[in-house]
Amino acid sequence: MAGHAEREGGEGIMWSFFRKRNIAGISVLSFFTSTVLGLVIALVPDLADASGAMSGDILSPYVLVELLRQFVVSAIGLLLLKRGGRLTARWIGYVHCLFYAIGASLLLLAFQYLTLGQTNWAMLTEAAVLLIGSLLGALLIKPRL
């Protein structure tokens, strides 16, 4: 009996470690891919205007690409959870996706503040897009039952 309780406790510790590592890794991946996309848009002449990245429009091509990018990143995170047998219920996927979006938003906010010395209202739109893209991943990736 004691061995079974220890094993359950050990699995709980490992689950917690894996969950935190998954959330941190996917948040960093999301931050990295978003930063690379932003740099490409900034470095390619006229791409910012063509994509609508600087327009502030909610339904610009840039926002749609960001939505798709976050969906793909979150889907990767959920598929990794599923492959490890840890995506056993939909709510687990929704919680992870929520944390993916929060983690990526905080990293992007900190990066923006450190590089520009300020943040702006576009960050709120970015956070909303990250959240919607992440939750799309949770809707489409089914848990292992």
C-alpha cells in the first residue's frame, strides 16, 4: 500500500514538472516565433504596410497570420501533451492553452518594454489574438481518452 501511495505521489511530482516544462517551452516557442515574424515584417520593405501590421486594424492579414501562428504553436504543445498521455480531458487542454497565451503575452510585453522603453495598446490586441489562437488549438486537438 505504501508503495502505491509513493508511486502516485511521484507521478504527481513528475506530472507537475512536465506540465510546467510544457507551458514554459510552448510560451517561449510562441514568443520566439512571434518575434521572428515581427522582425521579418520590420526588415522587409513595405511588408508592414502590405500586411497591415502597423494599421491597428483588428482583421488585418497580420492579425490573421498571428492567429494561425499561435494556433499552430498551441497545437504543437497539446500534441506533445497528448503523446505523453497527459492530455486526458478537454479542460486540461483549455488550461494549458490559456497559460500558453498568458506566458507568451508576458514575454512579448517584457520584450517590448525592454527594447522600446514602453508598451502600447497594440499589445492588448496581440494578447487577445494569442488567446483566441491558443483556444482554437484546444478546440481542435482532442484529448486521449
